[in-house]
Amino acid sequence: MKKKATAKELVKTEALFNDFTKEDPWRIFRIMAEFVDSFETMSHQGNLITVFGSARTKPNERDYKDAVKIGSLLVKHKYGVLTGGGPGIMEAANKGAFEAGGKSIGLNIVLPNEQKANPYLNVDIDFRYFFIRKVNFLKYALGVIVFPGGFGTLDEFTETLTLIQTGKINRIPIVMMRSKFWEPFLKWMTTTFNNEGMISKDDIKYIQVVDTPEEALKIIRRAHAKGMTGTVKPW
């Protein structure tokens, strides 16, 4: 009969495994495993709208309340809500979806100062790698709603635009909430970017800016009036 490993031996084995996975060739297997696990879970979640926005938004702020309303409205119209799973806007959108009895998904990122998953999730996936998490945000999205946010929100928003602009994903509706917040940034894009020839004027047409949850929902539903198309292309 094989002798059972002691706790000390198990700790040593785990340490050796972790040491192996620090080498690039072995790290590939960890990356592959994270892709496989997340795709397996996400592929069964139905029609999802991704919501981006600041983790710093407080429950008493208008954006938080609007995100709760967005989550609720989406569920009532047969969509699920997909966020980064953390606090702020992510929590608000998940809360609206969760309390409306719908699908509420959070893709949580493991950080040194660990982001805590919000309590309004019925599907919660942890990620070690940002890039795998970002693939999941868009691979399973039928639309994107962008609330005010910082560097992370801007990164997610501009990557979505880049993938559509370059034809790497299908065009999906991109709705930006709160025109006053985004106006200076969009003005800079339409003037400096355009005047310097960095983008074409038609690239701005991928974006629609609104001020209420009802307007955001209307744009999403109008985009899907003749059928729903996800981001993934057949090739």
C-alpha cells in the first residue's frame, strides 16, 4: 500500500510546482488552464452585456444608482450582466441584475492588494492574468456599457474600440454613460486625433453617449432588433 504523503512533503511538492511554473514554458500551461476553465464556464451563460466603470464609485452617487438600474433593466429584457466583479460600478450593475433575479457574473482579478468580489454574483471567476480576463469580457459580450472610470476603464474601453476598428471582432454597441464626464475626452478624440490623422472620422461612430439607463437599454435593444451578433468572428 502506497504511503500517504505528509503535510511537509505536500508543501515541498507544491513549492517545486510553483517554481516550475515561474519558467516561461511551464507558465504556458497555467495560461492554457485559465483559458480553458474560464471558457468552459462562460460558454454557458447566455446573452451578456459587459459593464465597465470605476471601482471607486460610492453607493450614494448617481453613477452607482444608474448602474443598479442598468443591471435591473438588462435582466428584465433577457440579458445577463458581466462585470469585473469588484466594488463601485461593477458592484452596482451586478446588484441590479442579482436583485432582478437574473444572471450576474463577475470576473475577479487576483492582485497583490486583493480585489474583493462583490456579494451580488451568481457566477464568480478568479483570474491571475489580466489579458485572459479581458478576452472573456469581450468574447461573450453582445454589447458594452461604459460608466465613468479611471485607467482600467479607459484601457477596457479603448481596447474594445481597437478590436472593432481593426476588424478583429464584430461590431457591437458601445454605450457611454454620462455625457458631461466623457465630453472632454471625446472632443479630444474628434479634434486632435482626427486632425492629426490618427483615426478616421468614422471611427467615432462606434460610440454612442447617453445620460440615462433607459437610453442605454434602448440602444442595446435597437442593435439587436434584427438578431443578436456576438463579438467572435467565424475565422
